[in-house]
Amino acid sequence: MEITEILLLFAGGLLAGFINVMAGGAGFMTFPLLMAAGMSEIEANASNFVAVLPANVVGSFVYRKQLASVRKHLWFRMVLAAVGGVLGSWILIRTGQESFRQVIPWLLLFATLSFAFGPWIKDRLERDFAFDGSRWLWLSFLLEFIVYVYGGYFGLGMGIVMFAIHAIFSQMTIHQANALRNITITLMTVISIVIFAQAGVIRWLPSLIMMTGAMIGGYFTAHIAMRVPPALVRNGILIWAACLTLLAFWRYH
């Protein structure tokens, strides 16, 4: 590898660490960088799981105190994340990625709109129909499981969808949702890495270079995020989600 490729991957990792801790969805930025390092699409996708893992690990550590307030059903959600990750990764290995590329922009559009209008929908349901999201936990769990399957397959934007689900079906603050998102996605990612490694589709050196950058970026970002007002964090997530969606339509259509 040339020094320019190494620097590019490291810088991409720094930015990925920032994005993943704040909002998720850094894979859209890191995925083409890994392809630029000479990987096939499936290799870049699998290696991307390795590259962005530290951001979620560090985020889980920094947000660990917030987990105490959302520990109810936490273990069940961990099981959903594990099973969903296995299923999604298995589907990717068996079918390949090409057939999925065309629907990525539409999934991201749905995710962005869900996150943008989730609180408004929740308020309207509660005000006009006495909606209590806690009484629909089974639906929340079903939707979360579907997201984990998607995450094991590709993972792009899954954090945004998780935020939307928690906004509609729970009373979590943005930081509580971040804590839950980080710990479950970390578990799912580790399981997917094991499956991809066994299939031989991970390119380790570029992944580890980007991982180093993501670890540093994720560590400092997580500490900053804990001190930022929730409304500001949410607005930042929404802006990134909109950019992510526009980039996806530009790239894949």
C-alpha cells in the first residue's frame, strides 16, 4: 500500500468514528474508500464492519452509565441483535451484494424520513389516539429485528432507523437511545465479522488502518456528544442522514 492510501484510510477512519458515534451510517463514506484501496464490493462491505467497529465499542463504553436507565428488555434486544446479525451476514455471503445496491437509496430515504418525523408522529398518536408506544413493544421488537438483519447484511443507515424506532415506541432521550444503539450494534458487528472472516472476504490491513482512525475519532466524539444538548445532537444526526440519502441516490441511480 502507498502512503497516500494509508493516510486516506486513516483520515476516513477518523471521520467514521465521529459519524458513527453521533448518528451511525458512516459506512457510506468508508465503503468507497475501501473500494478505492482495490477491494471488490463484497470485500469492502465485509472489511467495513471491521473498520467501524471501534466507534461502537468506544461509544458503548462512554455511554455505559446511560444503559442503566434502559436495562429493561436489554438482554432480549441483545438476542435480537445476535440472531439478526447472523441471518443478515449469511444472506450476504450466499447471495452477494449486487442485487441489494439498487434499493439502498430508498431504504435510506425511509430511514431519514422516519427519524425526521418520528417525534411528530409519536406526539400526534399520543394526542389524537391516546397511543402508548410501550403497549406495542412486540412491534418495536419486530422492527428492531428486521433492522438487525439488514445491519448484518449491509448496515448502512441502520443507526438512523433505530433512532426512529426508539423515538416512536419509547420515552428514551437521544443519549439513552445512543447507548442502546451502540451496545446492540457492537454485538451484531462482532458476529458479522466472525462470519465474514470464516468466508475469507475481509481484507485485514486496510481495515485495521481505518479501524485505528475510527477508534481515535469515536473516543473523542463520544465524550463531546455527552456534553452537547440533545436537540443539537438530533439536528446533527438529521443533517447527516439527509446528506447520506442524497449521496446514495447520486451514487446508485
